[in-house]
Amino acid sequence: MGTPQYIHLTTNKYLFILSGKLVIITRISSCTAVIMSPLLLILCGILTVVRSLHDWSYSGPYGPTEWHIDHADCGGDRQSPIDIDTGLITYSPKLTEINIDSYSQTEGVELSLVNVAGHTAEVEYKGKDILISGGGLPADYALKQFHFHWGKVDSRGSEHAIDGHHYPMEMHIVHKRKGGGNFLAVIGYFFDIGSNNMAFDVLVNQLHNIKNSGANVTIPTFKLTDLLPNTKLNNYFRYEGSLTTPPCSEVVIWTLSSDHITISEDQLNKFRALRDADGKELVDDYRPLQKLNSRKVMTSRRTKDQSGTSLAAKTSINAQWMLTFVACIIIAYRSCDQ
Ligand SMILES: [Zn+2]
């Protein structure tokens, strides 16, 4: 029996053509809920295989709008990514510098570069713990992997946006909380296109080794700090959200750096040369923006309106000093006349 022909009707209904007859069935994730003819049970088995091969994707019938069918958390109200509206962010004095000194550690660390199911390029860590702390994080967190989301063109690719603006790529550094529980801290960096970033060549020049979905290669260990725009991480946004891929678990403390990474168009094109599970170009691997709902986005940087002395107040104070100075000159001048 060949692969059945079907048409996607609604979010969970499909029109099948079976032996010349049209059959509408509801989308299913397992066979247990179906009591049908043996033929449909065979069909169900085929569909299950198809589902396991595709699972989820960034477009088509298994795209982001359908993720919640198999992964209920994807329909939650604390999802990621989000747009950061800088007019609505709140300064928090708890958001001190995050200690990322251990990113420079290379002893006892092994790195693998992986094309993860045609969804992303990921560097995975094994060996000695690389821990980050501070910056309002409730515990120490161990680095597990970092990966990327990028666009087919430079006007899109990042998952998060700042005031509605997307960047051509976004890097996510994923850490797991020490001491139990599946709680994560993810640090995100946006990319700008500019001159060649030599530090990124250690990674970019290995990408051809993981062109196809599932490929992986051991790569020489390097300092993660070399990839970052700043050895200090003290200028960032913070909110609580989710994984941006299924199962979309709402277990992530998000930190988005205000300092960006620059790479060249040529370097980004090497990411775009990777292939997805269908052998097509791996691009636009980002989830659409999710609603903020009742959440608040915090910032580590004091804005002018939250600094205690606003720009307007400072201008007023400067004007008062100027008036006082002029008054003193006039008084002194008149004193000289007398
Ligand atoms: Zn990610």
C-alpha cells in the first residue's frame, strides 16, 4: 500500500482518498482512540510513522500554529519568543551583572557540533561543569548547549524582537539549573551584519561537516567568551517564558543581551547552506512572536525615567544653576558700580 493522498482541511481534520473514496478523519497522535476498519488501522500506523518522522516543523501542516495539538504547553500564556517593547520595560536593581567568567573555561570540556533534526546548528557541551550565576538568577546554572535561529534574508531570523524589529540571527545559550528540576536559564544574543568576525570562524568553518539533518562532528574546544561582544553581561532584558520549540515548557528564565554580535553576510550564508530533514535549505527556523499577556519585562539598565532624576529634571536643575550664576554676575557688577 502506497502513501495515502490527503488534504489538510482544518487544524485537526484531513480529507483522505482511499480506494477512490473520500474519507474525513480527525488528526490523531496514536491509534488507541480510533476504532475503525483494519484498513484505517493500517493507515493509522502509516500516519504515526509519518508523524514520528516529521514531528514538528517551522512551516506547513506541522508548523507553529499546530504545535499545541501534540504539545499542550505550546498553547500556554507564558510562551516565548516575545517582542520587547522598550516603552514598557521596568528597571530592576536585582538584575546585576551575570557572572559568565567560566565561559572562558576549556579544560575538561568536549564540544560537538550538531545539525539537530534539521532544526538548528547546535554546539553541545560535555565534561566539566561551566556554571553561571548572579544577575537575579535563583541558583547556579550549568551550560548545556548553544544554538542559532536565522532567516533566509537579513530582515528576519531572530526569535525575539526589540520594538518590533527582528535581527538576521539570534544565539541561545542554554543552561540547566543545578540541584534538580528541569529549569533553564537561556541567554540570547542578537546579531547584526557587518565585517567578518574572525572569532566565529572556529564554528562557521565547521558547518559544512554537519550539512545534513542529524549530522554531528567533534570540534576543537574554544572559549565561548570569544564569540561574545563583551566579557561582561550587565546590560540586558529579563522575563520568564518557555522553550521556543516543542514541548514549549514554561521553565525558562530569559536574558536577552543588549550588546549584539556582528558577523558578515558570508558567515551567515554558511548557516543558510545547512539542510533540514527534507533536504531543503535550513532557514527561517524561528517561532513567531507570542503574547506577553500578564508578564513584565525587566531591564538591568536604569532608564532616564527611572533614574530618580529624569532628563527633564536635570534640564531644570541646570537652568536653575544658570540663573543663579547670572544673578551672581549681575550682583557683582552692581557692587563694582557702587
Ligand atoms: Zn533557541
